Amino acid sequence: MLALLFGGISYIFWQEELRYSLPTPIPEDYQEIAIGTCIELPLTEAQWNPQKAQFLHFFNPECPCSRFNANHFMDLARSFGEELEFRIIIPEGASEERTQKLLSKNIPVHQDIEGKWSLLTGVYASPQAVIIDSNQALYYRGNYNKARFCTFPGSNYA
């Protein structure tokens, strides 16, 4: 009975905590995009503001890790909304409505059709941040923070 109880607790711990602390495996066919590479985003001229850098938030509404950093992302959008054009990129087929409910209805949401956004920017997991400067060059790609829950203000990367 004690072994069954211990097994159940271990399983719950794995499901709720431990598995999210493991790094995301890098896909075998992953091609890194170098910082400074010119990125031509799949945006129409009406969607593009050449005066502002682009902040792309790769988000999956079904992923707990993405949901963990929702408040941090919204803080960034409020703090830097004048300087940066924020966009949310979700996997093809993910719910735009759920994404807007979790994040914001005021930030454009783009479906990552056939992984085009991910391939262009070198993103293979969410949540990830990508910053593209006003010259369309990749400035930053990576994690938001050293901590899983974005709780270490001194280690904010994005």
C-alpha cells in the first residue's frame, strides 16, 4: 500500500512539476538562424510598421509552460508597447480565441502556418521570444527568463 501511495505521489509530481524542468529536446532537423540575419516576416504591408522593432511571442495555449509566463509577457507588452510592435505566434490549428482570452485581444495573433514563422526565426519550442529590429534583423531569440515562472527579475532576457 505504501509503495502504491509513493508511486501515485511520484506520478503526480512528474505530471505537475518535474517534466517542465527538463529542457526541450532540439529537433534533429533544426537549423539555427544567426543573430543579425535579415528576417522577412510573413506580414502584409498594412500589418508592418517599419518604425518599430517587432517582438514575437511564440505561445501555445495548450502548453503549461506558455501559460506560466503569460503575466510576464503582458507586463512586457504594457511596459514596451510604445517602442515595440508585439505579436503573438501560435501553432497552426491552435485556438486564437483561447490565446486572446489568456493574453490580450489587443495584440495581433498569427497562426504559424506550416511552421513558417518558426523556421524564419529559428524557434523550436514555446514560450520563446524573438525581437526583430527596425532593419528587419534578428536581434534576440530565446527564453524570457532564467526561471521557469519568470520570477527572477535580474535574469530577464527578453
